[in-house]
Amino acid sequence: MKTTLRPLVAALAAAAAFLALPAHAQGAQEPIQPIAPAVVKNPAMVELGKKLWFDPRLSKSGFISCNSCHNLSMGGSDNLKTSIGHNWQEGPINSPTVLNSSMNVAQFWDGRAGNLKEQAGGPIANPGEMAFTHELAVDMLNSIPGYQAEFKKVFSKQKIDIDQVTDAIAAFEETLVTPNSRFDKWLKGDANAITKTELEGYKLFRDSGCVACHNGAAVGGNSFQRMGLVEAYKTSNPAEGRAAVTGKDADRFNFKVPTLRNVELTYPYFHDGAADTLGQAVDTMGRVQLGKNFTKDENAKIVAFLKTLTGDQPQIGMPVLPPSSDATPRPTPFDKKK
Amino acid sequence: MKTTLRPLVAALAAAAAFLALPAHAQGAQEPIQPIAPAVVKNPAMVELGKKLWFDPRLSKSGFISCNSCHNLSMGGSDNLKTSIGHNWQEGPINSPTVLNSSMNVAQFWDGRAGNLKEQAGGPIANPGEMAFTHELAVDMLNSIPGYQAEFKKVFSKQKIDIDQVTDAIAAFEETLVTPNSRFDKWLKGDANAITKTELEGYKLFRDSGCVACHNGAAVGGNSFQRMGLVEAYKTSNPAEGRAAVTGKDADRFNFKVPTLRNVELTYPYFHDGAADTLGQAVDTMGRVQLGKNFTKDENAKIVAFLKTLTGDQPQIGMPVLPPSSDATPRPTPFDKKK
């Protein structure tokens, strides 16, 4: 009997192994693609952008840098419901991750910036964030010999201007991709890269319709969608979404679909930061976007899958910032009248 | 004539070269000693301490970390007159550099902490700084699987406690030394490591009496001295200095002498942060501590010397912080009543 069954057992094992492979390895197409490591085109510009990224002198207070709200130690986010801005102002919206943000169709939740360069100038001049002006930021940089030399090396111009600043920050941000997640390894054919539970979670995620919006290399980020498609999404957050940009009523509550890469690290979730945990986020998304009530078991499996999307985090050596000169205007964190 | 003068020229050149050497190379003793690179005794503890150093979850807001006010990109300081604390509170005193702080006789301007471990617990629980409590900080850490595992590996204990937290932070801080400054190279015998102007500045610094307080390996940090020894120091800052610790009237306005290592990076200066530039600081110190009015030329030379004290800045790879679990209490940056 042992001998007669052997071919059948082998065939079943082969079939099981085949089914554990990603769809594309079976001849079909997965709706999610792996991401590749960043290709650094201009290392000097990236290095300069990294300095600017970490430099709080780009804020009025001298205390807030890009990294304050998009912390590269914390998945490129601040892990707060909404961010803290100049003078401890409560931000209007959840700070999206900078990781893999170069893959986004546009920047900000409402897509009001077309690309990373355009986005980079926003927070510097936003009175609720860094509360500076482009003019003052550029004056500050032009007063610092270390920056003068480095900008000149990178841009070959006599004076620093805001275009160079946002170009350099965007060049740095473009390097912040997170390849080699376990799910990417599975997509590339390593059947053991994820567990059975995680695979079941992925199939639930795929077959329940989550991939309608969360697809592509970034598992999102490539479209605007209405928050509360099947059931109204209840929130006290007044953000209008895409309508604030287009002026069209049809775009109300349309937000950029966030990337789910590294979602384990970028809590809390949604534009209002209302979901503290992945379990809550999956439950809410199921109900308001898909009209599905995931069981506790299904929810846990989807969460397990989502955690396989954590990739290699960028290896960032902290820059040593060039010191201010005697001529550099000093930050003014505390207004006289407060 | 050329031939007869040659021995004299050679002798003069040798004498000049000899005089350019540091005193100890001439047989005498310099009042400043070079510093050695850090010896890492327990790499796992240092790595854990680095994570804690960068973790804003040790603050009530989830926004302020040790690095916020002792920024390792900015000479281990925040380059602000006084620091910004929880809810944008204006700090009472200038944030001292963490670089080479293990060499300090005690920690804080008034020396109220005997060592780095004792200091590390202070800001976490200070309502004007990180505004947390040790209990809440430890609860937070105990709720995070990544921290649980790492603390257990380092301390072999079942539960994380505040002693382990401050031990790890202090272990990290002990690595933050800055060897190989140009002045250290000169001290070790490289006569070309500093310029003629810088050497003249050092001689002015030494022979004017600055070294009475700014001496040793850290060029300060090893004693408490009265601010305003010869002439009263005028300030609106109410800090009392050492008297706040000892209760002795004789200790009023006695402050820990700050290290001058990396002083080029740690502006503004003094406990009240009143001196924006090194030139101002040298001028004030000359007058109030030594009764000397340095000329513009002397001042510039001393400033040039001080800039030779910038050493190799610590190479810090930003840590990836272990994510919060569902059970981790969320930060509360915004109080209901504000």
C-alpha cells in the first residue's frame, strides 16, 4: 500500500506547493508587485537633501524638521493622530509616511501637490507646521558657509534658492523605499517567506476586494477614493479631501488611498488618525468600503498579512549639519504675545 | 655668505619648529589633554540605549525624545537659547551638549545629577520637558514586544524597569565622545594641525587665564565656578546655579563650567543662552570672569582657536524603533484644557 500511494502523495504535495506559490508563478497576475531598491542618481544631491531633511532651522522655531513628523525611526511617520506644529498647534490631518512616497500619484491626502518637489515646500511655509517662509529659509541657508559650498557643488549656482532646496529634499525622499518585505519575497517565488496564516490573510485581502484600491507596487497610493463608499464614515475631522483641490462636490471625502507598505509601523490610521490599531482599521475598511463584516479570525489573518509588507527600512546615517555663522538669523520659537 | 648663514638659518628654523610644538612636547605640560575614542563595553546595551535616546514615546506627547534637545546633528544641543518642552513650554535654561558629557564632574548646569544615569531620568519626568512619568514610560516599554526582547537580552530580567532604561541611555551617551579635533592632533605633536592664528589664539586663551576653568580633557566640565567673578553678570534668567542644590548662599550663580569641545556647534552660549556667537561669548567671559577687554584681534584669534576643538562627530545610524503593540498606551499630546 505504501508503494501504491506514493505517486499520489507526491502529486498532492506538488499541487500544494504549486498553490502556495503567488498567482503569477502559477501563470496568473497578482494585483501587488514587489518594489525595487532605490537607485541613487545623484549622491551629492541626496546627501544635501538629507541634511535639509534633518535641519530644524528650516522652521521658525529652529525646532521642527521634516523628520519631526515623518520620523525615519518610526516608519516615516510620527505615530500621532494628527501632527504637532509650530507653537504646539494641533495639525488638521494624519501625517502620511514618507516611505515609498515617490510612488504616490500625488502628495498630501488631497493630492494638492503633484510631486515630492512641490510637496517639500509646503510644510516649511505652513503657519501650522514649520511656520517659516521660503524667503527666510533661503536667507538662513545662504548665511551658512557649509551650505553655500555644498549647494554650489550640487547645483553650480551662485545663490541658493527654494527650487534647489526642494529639489534636494525630493532627491533624498526618492531614496526612501523599502524593498525586501517578506511579501515581496513571496511574490518573487519564495513560498516559505510568509506563513500559512499570512497567505490566507493575503487571499482574504485580495478576494474581498481590498486590492481594488490597495494595489500596485505601493499597495495603494495610486488613486483617490471616497472614504465611506458603502456606509458613511463618521469622523469629527473636517477635512474635505480632493474637493478642496478640484472644487467639485463629487470629490468630497475623496482621499488619496494610502500605501500599505510598512503599515505595521505607521499607526494610527486614516486621514483622521482615528484607528489606533491595524485590527480596527481592517474592521472599519471592511464595513465602510466593502460592506463586509470580517470575522475576528478573518481580521487577524488580514492583519497578519499586512505585517508582511514591512520592508527593509532605509539605513540613515545622521548628518552633521553645518553650523550657523555669526550672520545667520537666530530662530524665534517664542512669540512675544502667546 | 649663503654658506656661512646656512647653519644659523637651520638653527632658527629648528627653534621655530620647536616653539610651534605643544608645551608638553617641549617638556612642559599643557592644561588641556587630548581625548580618546569611546571604548564600547556592551554593544547590545549601547544599541538599546540609542533606541531609547531617539524614542519620543518616552514623552507624554510622543513627540519629544532625548535627541530633540540634544540633537546629534547639531553638536548634541538644540542651538536654542532655552529649550522647547511639552506643550511648547519655554525651558528655564540652555540645553547643554551631550557630547563628551561623561567627562563632566556632574550633570545639569547646577550639577544636581551625579552622573549620566541619574541625569537620564530627569527630563522624562520633568513636566516642562517630556512631561511623562517613569511609571508610564516603563509601562509603555513593557507593552512593546520588540523592547521586551531587547531589554531581556541585555539585562536578563523578566520586566523592564526605569533602572534598566537609564542604564541603557547612559551607556549610549558614554559613546558620544569627539576625538581627533585639530587641537588634539596638535597636542599630540602635529605642529601643522593648527594655523599660526589658531596657535596665537590658544596662547591667548592659555595665558589670559581661561584655562583656570576650561582645562582638562573636556576643556571644562570639571568644576563649578561663579558666573561673574570680576564683574556682575547681568541676566534676566532667574537660575541660581549650584545654590539650588547645596542650599548655600555662597554657591549662588555657581554653574558647572561647560566643556568647550565642539563649541563651534553648540551656540548660543552660557546657561541663559544669551551669547549668540563665539565672539560675544569670548568678550563677555573676558570681562566678567577675567577683567580683561580682549581687542578685536585677540577675540578673533581666541575664536579661531576655539574652532579647532571640533572633533569627529559620532557616526549615528538612525535606529528603527520597535512598533507599539495594540496594548501600548497612545501618546496624549493635546490636553483637553489647554
